[in-house]
Amino acid sequence: MKKKYVSRLLAGCLTVTMLTPTGALASVPQPVVTQEASQEAGQENETENKEQTEEYAAEGAAEVQTDETEAAENRTAADKSREQTEPQTAQTGEQAEPQTTQTGEQAASEAEPQAQVQPRAVVDVNQWIRNGNRWWYRHADGSYTTNGWEVINGAWYYFDGAGWMVTGWLKRPSGWYYLTGSGAMATGWIQLGSTWYYLNESGTMLADTWIGNNYVDGSGAWIPGKVKAQAGWIQSGNRWWYRHADGSYTTNGWEVINGAWYYFDGAGWMVTGWVKLSGTWYYLTGSGAMATGWIQTGGTWYYMNTSGAMVTDTWIGNNYVDGSGAWIPGKVKAQAGWIQSGSRWWYRHADGSYTRNNWEMINGSWYYFDGAGWMVTGWLKLGNNWYYLNPGNGAMVTGWLQLGSTWYYMNGSGAMETDTWIGNSYVDANGVWDQSKTKAQAYWVLNGDRWMLVQEDGTYAKKCWKTVGGKEYYLDENGYMVTGWLKQGSTWYYLKPTAKNSAEKVGEKAYNYWVGTAGIGGYYIDKYGRMVAGKDYSLGSYVYTFDVNGLCTNRENRYLQVTDANGRKYNVEKKTYLSDPQVGVDVTEDEFLAAAVYAESANQGLTGMTGVAMVMLNRMRTNKTSSAPYPSEAKNMIYQATQFEVARDGALTKSLNLIVSGKGGTAMENAKKAVANARAICDAYDNNKTDELSDEVKGILEELKVPEGHTMLEYLGFMTPKAFENANLDPEKTYAFTYKNTTFYSTWIKKS
């Protein structure tokens, strides 16, 4: 059986215009959704039709659908009838409303329609066609939907096995649906006779559940006398308990109600006053709410921590609570501080203790206290190390120390250095600086017309890099300074053969430096001292192209300058990424899409993820006159057109890492499958081979629904993109252009 899935719009490929009675065929009546039409045409038989439909459903699919053999025998006659049928209202100029006295199952079992009017020329457009009191919908290519749903002008319709529009109750595997007198699927509350039913946004009738505070029973009928129980406090005498909406209540436990914690005893009564639980005391106020912070009861103050537990035998700031938890107002917390006794000092801790035979840091300085706790000053020997404590304040000294005419050097830990060089200064075995001893320095000597470096030990530096005066040099195997180009492995370096100014030195290694011409025809040394080769390289406002030999062959602007409607100018970088720049790994285009789908909709299942993938592909394939075209690659769509906000909140980074590590699990596999499904759907519509889609993919297409308030094209074209919403841009007026396969918005129009 041939079906035309309206979801072809998902692929962004729709080229057929659906005409309505207000279009080219204005005389063809279009079903109109009105409660009046629904009640007049179908109210009388609603209950009977629904019960009869249930019987048909129980008897099997043979009673619901037209037998395939019979359908095949009648197909030629039916098609001919459809092609020749002229709407009866065309002869009178009046528009007749469709009849709605048949259920979906009855319509499916009726005979094929017979032509009643004169034949006319076939118009190659979508159109409603009426035959007697029944309707069908003819596609532009002459086909029509059978045994399935189709969205027409924003409303959903169901067509039976012969292609007739169904009205009334319809039983499907997913539940009951109601098609109004116009054939449009109903949603929300509907009244049939004196009975109300509720159909969710997918059109499925709800049963045995609450809709807000309204209850519908197992048949779906609203029970007006049934009131939903409300949770709330109930008083019995002078005691309180809390009743949950289902009638239950908490016993022997805590419960948070309206932001406050309450405790209920074994019978469910709210507790007040003191309660001891697992060795910890809590206090419940007169309202039953658990107390925290300071509380006063019976003239005594207590402190309850943030979990409500009473604290004992501790300081709360400068206030002390004893073992019973009571505040002791006469007890003052001791303060830590220095105490002088005669000419000596010691440091008293807040608890009265003090340090002995050890170091202690106080206010950022180190101090040493002897066995009696007195602060030590002057020289101090501990183990094999000498330390010096400032005689004036006892603080340990670091760095150079002058005592009289003698200098010592105390390292970062305070220990005196001995028999070593401190920079170019030597301290002897006693730690004293020996000013007569000078450390040998490396120096340059000229040998003929070439320079050589004599090292500190008097030998020549050979075949190595050396740093002298903050500059890097290279000495060859004979000890001569190298100038010009130097290749080590596959990397080229440049050592300046001349000094262009007083800051430069002959032979120094170049960084961020043009060799020869600055720009096209020159060579560039990057910030690491390496020659750039075989790639594009950004410098300032330009991008330079270097061939494999390092020669610069092209220069162009790094940015495109765009102007918004207010005249403000922006620089848009041309650089593009295949992978997320935060990740630094390469992935395929479909892997990139799968990561984006995962980040957007990992919790929506395969159907929802396929829908998101189709939106992304459609966004990349869209090139409508009335809307700005999007880039044709996912990387550009997300990074240049800033579509799908996952690229900016870190979720895409995580998804790409999962792709690379293979740790995405079932959800990531679904994301990959969703991208494959979406591509298959797009390709099928491009090549008019939707019948060749797998049953699974067809099922996914049937399950995809457009949210209420959106048209298919508008929804799939933009899907309320945050990029436009956040910028308050008008997607219809924003102008875009493509430069080197990257799309930029050159004129940004704000919504009026």
C-alpha cells in the first residue's frame, strides 16, 4: 500500500503547496472544526459508535480495515471515481459541510465511492474531494493516504483503508482518538452529549486518571462528583496530624512541609517541645516546626545546629554551652595572644595551651619555642642546621643576613647555607660570604671571524644550545656559533646572522620573526622558535598560507566585518572547526551530529532523537527565500551560525569526548542511529522512495508530532532556536551570505 508521509517536511524538501478552499480550488469545501457541527452530526450516535467500535476492535483487524483483495478489486474503480468526481457545491456555489454520522470503523467497511458528477480536468495540486457525504484528500501526484494519519493545514486527520476521512471515535493500538465532524483530531476537553472526555496533546483519550483536579474513569468519562483529595493539616482536639493526598500520614519520622521540618510520633501525631532521637536532642516549636539557631526555653538558652541537633560542651563564637547544652553566660572565651613575662615572651593559645620545643607560624611568620615555651631569639641550631631568629621580634630570618660586617644566606626554610654558590656569590663552610671568591662566567671569544663560547669550567661549548644573557644560541660540533637556518630533525630554526638593533644579538634564536619579506614571499618563525610550514597561520587581523617548504604564498583578512541594522560593526572569524575546539579531536561529520543530538536530546529515546537529527539536517539543507540559509555542515551550523546552544554550555564537549572514548552507552548508540535514520528519510524524500524505508523508520515518522501552535514548516525550519531568541533576531529578515563554504549573517535585523 502506498503512503505519503507528511513528515517529508521534516527533511526540508517539501515542494508541493497544499491548497485549501481559499486557494485555487476555493469551491472545494474544507472540513471545519466546530463544536456545533460535531454535536449536530455525531452527538446522537457517539456512545453507540464508540461501543460498536470497541466490538469491531475486539473482533479483529479484518472488521476495521477493508480486505486487501476487495480493496485491490475496487482500486481501479475507486481511483477513476475520485479523478472524475466534481464537488457538488461547484454547481451551486454553496459550500456543504461534511457529514459526520459514520465512525472510523464503519467508514472503513463501506463500499468504494461512485462518481455522481461530470468529469473534469485533473488539477495537479493537493485538494479535498467530496463524494456523496464522504471526503478524501487527493495529493498532487494523485495518491492518497490509507490506514494512517496525515497533517493538513496544521490539523491531524485519519484515513481508513479505502482512503476515506474518518470521523467520530477511532480505536488505535495506542488508544482512543476522537475525530470531529470536520475530521480534525480533537485535543483537550470535549463534550459528547452530557459526557466530557479529555484527549491529550497527541489526541489520545485519557482514562482512570486525574486531569488537574478532575477525574476521568476507566471509560474516559469525567466524574464531576469526584473531588481530588488535598494534602493538609488536620486537628483532632488539641493535637495535629498531616494527611497526604492519598490519605496516608507519616509515623515515627521526619517530614518537610512547606520548607519546615516536623516530627511525627508512632501514631502520626505532630510532636512539639523536646524530643530525643538516637541520643540527640531536638526542639520542636509550638507550631511543630524544628528549631535551629539560638532558642530560649524556661529561662535557658540553647543552640541548635542547622540540622536541628542541640550542641553541647563547645563554643558558639565567643559563647560557651555546657554538657547539658545550656549557655553559660559568665564564661568568657580566652583569646590567643603574646604574653610577656619579664624580658621573655610566650604565646598562649585560646584554650590556654602553648607550644614547646617546636616551630609555630603566627600571623605569617615562623617562631621557635624552647622546652619551657619561651620564644627563642638569635642563633638557633637544630640538628645540623643553623637558624637565625630576629632578636627584636623572634621571627625567623630568610635571605641575606648581615650581622656586623659579615653576610650570611638563610634559605627559604630558614637554614643557613654553607660551602655553596648563591648566584655569583660564594659562602664558605661557616656560612660566611667570601667576597674574594668570584664565580667563573661563560664568555665569548672570537676565533678568526667566528664566535666560540668558553664555559664556566674553561671548556668550549659544542653541539648544544646555550643561554647567555637571556638569549639562546647554538654551538656546532666544532664549537662555533651557528647563524642562519638550522634544521634539527624535521624542525627548522633561525639564528639571526645580524643584529638589527641594540636589543638583538648576532646568533640569537628567533621568535615571532619574519625571515626575508614580511608576508607573501617570506618565512615566519612562530612563538616556539619553529618555522611555520604547510598550513594557514593567524597573525593579528590576517591569515597567512605557508607551503610545505615554509614559503608564505597568500594573505587574507582573518575576519569578515559585518554590520547590524543599527550600524554597529562586528568581526566574524573565518576559522572553522570540524571538532569541538575544546576537545581537540577529529570526528566524522555524522559523529559530530550524533554528539550534538546526544547533547540536545539524550533523554528522548530513539524517536525523539531522530526528530532532533531531522531538524538539524533540515536546518543545514534549508535555503528558502523567506528565511536565512544555514551552513551545510554541522561544524559551521553550530560554530559559525551559532545554532543549537549545546555548543556554548559545555554539553557538546562532553558528548564528543564520549564519542571518542566509546563510553556513551545506549543513548549514544541511539544518537548515532538517529542520525542514520534522519539521513535515510532525507534521501528517501529526495529520491521519491519513501516506500522503501524500513518499517522501523516509517513507524518513527508516524510517531513524530508537531507541537500545538506550530506549523510544520515553521517548526522544523527554526524550532525556536535559542540563537535567534537570545539575540531577538527576526529569522525572516536577517540576511545571510556564504563565503568559502561558511555562512555568515551580514545584516542582523532585530524583531520589531
